Amino acid sequence: MAAKPTPLSGFPELLPAQRAVEQHVVDTLRHVFELHGFAGIETRAVEPLEQLLRKGDTSKEVYLLRRLHETSTEGHAGLGLHFDLTVPFARYVLENAGKLEFPFRRYQVQKVWRGERPQEGRYREFTQADIDVVGRDELPFHHDVEVTRVMVDALTRLDFLPGFRVQVNNRKLIQGFYAGLGIEPGDSLDEVMRLVDKLDKIGADQVRALLVAEAGLGDDVAGRVLELAGIRATDDSFVAAVRALGVEHPLLDEGLDELAALVRGCADLVTDRVRVEADLAIARGLDYYTGTVFETRLDGYESLGSICSGGRYDALASDGRTTYPGVGISLGLSRVLVTLMARTGLTADRAVPSAVLVALADEGSRPASDAVATALRARGIPCEVAASAQRFGKQIRYAERRGIPFVWFPGDAPTEGHQVKDIRSGDQTAADPATWAPPPDDLRSRVVTPTTEEQHP
Amino acid sequence: MAAKPTPLSGFPELLPAQRAVEQHVVDTLRHVFELHGFAGIETRAVEPLEQLLRKGDTSKEVYLLRRLHETSTEGHAGLGLHFDLTVPFARYVLENAGKLEFPFRRYQVQKVWRGERPQEGRYREFTQADIDVVGRDELPFHHDVEVTRVMVDALTRLDFLPGFRVQVNNRKLIQGFYAGLGIEPGDSLDEVMRLVDKLDKIGADQVRALLVAEAGLGDDVAGRVLELAGIRATDDSFVAAVRALGVEHPLLDEGLDELAALVRGCADLVTDRVRVEADLAIARGLDYYTGTVFETRLDGYESLGSICSGGRYDALASDGRTTYPGVGISLGLSRVLVTLMARTGLTADRAVPSAVLVALADEGSRPASDAVATALRARGIPCEVAASAQRFGKQIRYAERRGIPFVWFPGDAPTEGHQVKDIRSGDQTAADPATWAPPPDDLRSRVVTPTTEEQHP
């Protein structure tokens, strides 16, 4: 390499202290998902192209693979990188159905790739964290409440996050309401949903005009469609608000019951920072959801759009004989973290795992310094020995630059004459390598947001 | 999806219990690497093609990317998937040199891709775990000892592994010896190393014939080259054995000193199961190592070749002005795990994280069962609530199929009438959701090898 390489747009990489934050987050998510009985899996990065193109509207974003010296008979042209974790999970469920127990709860934290134009919150390579519950033939509604609660629990524990709002809705409610208004299921209903989905971007007046002009709705019907989309509530009072619009349909009743159960089922998780609210404008565009739908907005980061989305699929996968219904949520980990890092300086308080730098008096005493490090590591304390026997002042500055909080000065004997210095306070005390430990908060790096205060992950 | 999908050759995927083993292994590696002060990083999956092709001999294995609807002006044809973690790490060091502190210790556990013909231990997508220490301008030799010790420490803690042998050598030793024999540095020296590297495959007689016929060595010189390659020792006695061959060269002296220091520096890690030995036949083929070289063989799995290899590069990276020497080792995680899973049935004792299944008397009492689960989770106990209110016998079999060791029968009051059953022993006792905990060994899944006995990760 003859010159300094430059970053590739859309492929964000983290510095070591930033990566420590990402690792803290992944550990927290995994801990919560496992507490709730979700098993971790990973799927291969590639899928056959015909699988990837089933969701027609994202096909343009797929990266295809070919081998450098590929011959035409090899057929690798048929593989592409996955652009989400749902398509590979559905394939995994079908492929391994005979070896899985249902309902199958799984989480999956992996990179995905999309050939999109990069911008804030949108990358060509990024990490998603998905949870899904999938059943065989049937999947009771209580799993919709379960996955919402699990993701809210996980997000709540990421205490460097600003407040957030989980917006929930139900496709049965929307479709039942539209059917009760006389809008035909199928293309015209999809068209109405697609137009209502633009509310955020173009506003109610524009949407109303399009509902009349493009979807052919009467003024009154268009008005009620917009009234429905305007309903929001942090409790089940939305049911009365919908009933007041005077539309009747069995599917609407089912959707109202489910959505009310979901909002009530999450009520105990709500705090000043964490809200779960029914928002009847949420429809998840053209995705194939059939009941519950979720989106999540981060306070102060509304321009990112939804950071955590999902819903219920009545047919996550099917092999023609058996159908596997599922409900799941996908968290855009890179979308949140890379944005927070850029905007707030979110990082960790040290660039290395080491809690202690063991100083080195001279190169000949490296075995003595190594012995101290070995004794500390035996009790789970991450540490490193100074790379060279510089003056102690330089070794302390070496620790400072890395954010290592303690410097250890080895004694002349295995247990005598040792000193340890907290380089933040300057306090230096006698210590025994066999028993000393740093305060628990100093054992691992901590998440810090320079623009706000220090936070523990 | 209309039919059951079939696996893609060379892209192994794990069932949930197998993935739990892989996760245990990654956690163990990461714990050890961090105890030694190595910072974790991840690099993007793609590199510019010109970076990937610098190591000429693997270029045929690279997967290239292109977007499905790519236009010719976009230039994506210049990106490929990384085939190891060294090329991206070298690029990362150069790109971020101003923001890193040197010596920089990093570990990296990621998937890599090679378009090779799949066979046991060789896949098209696989996970590697790398550690490297990289310096700016210089990197003292003690880091060679450090990385060896760290990887031996990590492998030793994977106690489901059979015994293994870390074979170490030193390129200075080989090159100094060859130079002392009059073999010219450059092409002829490389040719001799390349032929000696075939010893394992074609035997000493064939190699001797090739050394004479292809490399143009005299019979005596070829004989001494083979004598050197025949030297092995588990201590520094190899120094006397090399001296006895009567070859003299300053570079040979340097190599002997370094290799002896490495073997002595690892002596305290050696056990019946773990050996570190000087093996003067190890040369690491055409890789660009300049000093220490490592390979690792797993007892009983010699056909896999080396599972963990690496060495010293005097120029891991260079931007023309500054050179970054490095020393590192790469563990072929998938190579080991996928092979052990196939050959020995290595897996985990449960397919879910749950230690407890909370039974459900009837659908109406789901809130009571959820409350028990919440109480257990608050104290870090992974659990799940039964999916449906089947007969208790069926709920116990549901737990059995997943390998969940305990079934909880909720009482009529928050703290009264609760019972927990160990379904392996059948023992059932009264328990309080606020205080009961499973034995520590049952909290997480355990690694088991059906063909041998149960082991703890």
C-alpha cells in the first residue's frame, strides 16, 4: 500500500472505543433476548437471487456475487448478499423445519447489505438486530405482545439512548375500517394505504387530494380515512375514538381488540422516556404484514425515520403444505449508533479493554511485570504490560492516551513493594497483585456521550 | 417459497444448539483477548479489488460484487468480499493511523469468503478469529511471545477441544541457514522453502529429488536442508541440534535466539493436552512472514491441516513514509467447529437459552405465569412461558424437547403455592419466584459432545 486509503462511502467503520460501545449494545440486546428465551442464530450472508427478488420493491438494492475467474457453468451469478434478516430467516425455518421446535423464538444480529445511495442513517453495509417468533400453522396473538415487550425491554436498557416512542397499529383495523367504508380489498385498498403512508411527508391536505384524484374516493370517505389516520392514544381510548367515526366491520372489531390488548399489555413498561402508543397512521407501506405493525421514533432524531420496525406476517414462510406465521421486530443498530456517534460523540471512555497498565522499570524486569499481569488476569482484570521501559512519566501518559485508569508499579518481590496509581485522581496506594481489584465500574470501559453526561451501558 | 430449500454447499449454517456452542467459543476467545488488553474491531466486508489482489496467489478465490441494476459509471465492479482479516486490518491501520495508539493490539472475529471448492474444513463462508499486535516503525520481539501466549491461553480454555500442538519456527533461522549453505536469497531461496513446505504431503525422498532437480541444489546441500527440516523439540535443545549441522550465518543466530526465546517463553503453558514445539519444517508457504511463524495441529484432526496460523510481518502495512510491523495469529473457527460438530456431534445441551419453562394452567392465568417469568428474569434467569395451556404432561414434554431443565408451576398467589420441577430427576419442590435460582451450571446451556462426556465451556 503506497498511500493512505480513504473510507468507502456507505460502509461505516468504527474506531476501537466506538466499537466497544457497539459491543456493549449487542451484549445488552443479547442478554435481554436470551432472558426471554430467544435463541441466537446466524444465517449465511448469501441467498439465491430468486429468494432476494421476491420482495419486488427492494430488488434494485441487491449486491450480486461472482467469482473473479468464474466460468459460465458454475452458476454463482445466482447468489446475492442478503438485504435484511427476514428473507434468510424464512428460508432457514423452511430448510430446518424438521429440526426446530415451534413456536421458535430467535434473535439474529448480523450485517446486511443494500446498494442504496448513502446518507445519514442509510448505509450500504449495516447491522440489524432482529427478534421473531414463528409458529407452525398457527401463532397466538399473545406473541405480538411478547415481541413488543422484549424489544421495549431491550431498548429501555440502552440508557444512552434518548427517549423513544413505539408506535403500534394493526392492519386488520385499517383494512376492516376501509372495507366498512366500502373501499374494495385489493389494489384500491393498497393504493389508499400507500397514500396514507405519505402523511408524514406531504401532509393531510395533499393526501386528501390524492385519495380523491388517484384512489377515486369520495370526499366524505377520504375525510374519514384521514380522521382514522389522525387518531393517537397512549391507552385504549383510541377504541372509542374509532367507534365514534361510525364505521362497522368484523375485521375492524378484530383489529381494535388486538391493538387494545397490545397497548394494555405494554402499559407497565411506559415511562417518561419510553412510550408505547397506538398511532393509526402507521401502516408499514408495502410490506406484507397482516396484523400488528410497529415503528419506533427516537426523540430528536425524527429525520432518521423509524429505527425499529416490524409486525405480524400470517405467512412468514410456506412450503406449500405447511404455513409458518410469524411476528417480529428489526432494530436498525447501525442507523442509531453511527448517527449518535456522529452527532453527539457517543464513544467509550477507553480505547482498550485494559483497566491496568503494568509499568516496566527496565526490559530485564519484564518477567516481574508479566507476573503481575498474570495475577490480575487470573482474577478477571484486563491489563497490559508497558510496551517499553520508558520513564514512568511517559508510561503514565501512555496509559492516559488510551484511557487506562490505573498504572501498577511492580515491587521487588512477588507480594511486596507494589503500588497502584489511579491516574485520574493521582492517588497511589500499596497493593497486592493477588488481591487488589479496581472498583467494579472501572473493570470495563463505559459508554460516554461528550455532549451530555457519562452513562453506564 | 413453494418448496423446501436445500443447503448451499460451502456455506455451513448451524442449528440453534450448535450456534450456542459457537457463541460460547466466541465469548471465551473475546474474554481472553480482552484480559490481555486486545481491543475488538470489525472491518467492512468489502475491500477495493486492488487491495484484495495484492496477495497474488489467492486472487482466484475472491468474490466480486456488483449491483443488480448497476450502471457502468458507478464503479462497484471494483469491490470484492475480503478473504481474510489481515488485508482489511492492514488497510484499517493505515486509514486510521492518526487515531490509533501504537503498539495497537486488536482482535477481530468475523466472517470471510473464498470461492474455493468446498471440502471438510474448507468453506466458502467461514469465521476467523484473529489477534495481531502492530507497531509504528518498530515492534519489539517480546510481542511475538505475547501473541503466542494469548492464543495458547484462549485455545486451552476451549476444553471441548482435543489436545493440540502449536508448531513454531522462524524465517530468519531458515533463511540464515540457507544463506549459510550458499543458497541465494530471492527466487532460489523461495523455491527451496516452497519445496520443503511439501514435506507433509510428498515425503522427504520426493522433496530431496525436487530440491536437486528443480532448485538445483547439490546432494549435500539438499541433505542438510532436509536435516534442518527434520529437527523438532519441545524445549530449546533444537539450538544445539542446528549448531551440530555446522552452518554459520548472522541471520541464523538471530533466528535461533528468537525461536529459543519463544519456546522458553511458552514453557509454563505446556500440559499433556497443550504442546508448544519448535518444528523447523514449518515455513508458511508463500506468505510474507519475516520472523516467527506458527501453525497448529489438532490431535486426531491432522487432515484439517493447520487450524491456527500466523507469524511476524516486518511490514504489515506501509504508506511509503511509515512502516507498521506486526505479529499475529488467525484461528479458523469454522474449520474447527463445523468439523467437530459433524464428526463428534458437538452441540449444546439445549436449543433455547431458557433455564425454566413457566407452565400455564389455562389461558386466563397467563398474567400470573408472566409475573413469575418477570420475577425470574429480574434476577438474570432466562425463561419462557408455555405457548399454550396444554395438559401439564405435554408442557413437560415441550420443555424436554428443548432441553429446558426446570418447569415452574405457578401458585394461586404471587408468593404462595409455587412448585418447581427438575424434569431430569423428577424432583419437585416448593419455590418462591422472588428468591429461587437454578444451580449455576444450569443457568446457561452447556457444551456437550455425545461421543465423549459432557464438558463445560
